[in-house]
Amino acid sequence: MPIDLDEVSQDDIDKEILRAGIIAEHDAINLYEQMASKAQDETVKKVMLDVAKEEKTHIGEFQTVLLSLDKEQERELEKGAEEVREMNEKQEYSSGTARSVLIASVITAGIVIVAYIGMSAIKKSS
């Protein structure tokens, strides 16, 4: 157990129980997925992955109750999600900007080449 529940205040006990449950479910998912990756029998592999999937449902149940009890956790979870959305937007902008710079460079290079060819043609005709 990651925390001694006897040391937790009565105000926080339910939240800590749920957090411990979430940790246990994550551990179980990791265990079942590792065992599935090592399993030789397809049935064993399928059962392990199915059980791991059920553990993910349990995490959802625990987290739903936790967020109803801990509004700070709920706010911070949303704040984290917003930070990821902003990072993704910046990355999309950056890759879009990089594409625009590349396209502009190609166009500029094309103009320079056309101008060079044009200058060469003028020199030859002179």
C-alpha cells in the first residue's frame, strides 16, 4: 500500500482509498499486459488482455468517484488536459509554420532558378 490509511485524516480517507485503488488497478494492468506479451497460448493471451481491459474500467469507476469527492483533483485534471491541448496546438502551428517556410523557400529557389535561366538566355542571345 503506497500510504498508511491509518495515518490519513477522516476527511481524506475515501479519496486516499480511491487513489490506492487506482494505483492497484494500474499495477494489475501492467502485470496482465506483460503476462499477455509472454504467453504462448493465444487463449491465455486473450484472457490476460481482456482482464487488463476490465481493470481500465475499474480505474474509470474509481476516478469518477474520486473527482466527485475532490474538486481540486478535478480542476487539476482539466488543467493538465488543457496544457496538453495547448502543446498540441503549438506543435501543429510549428509544423504548419515549418511547412510554410519550406514552401516559401522552394518558391524562392524556383524564382531564383527561373531568373538565372532567364539571364542566361539573355546573355546567349546578346
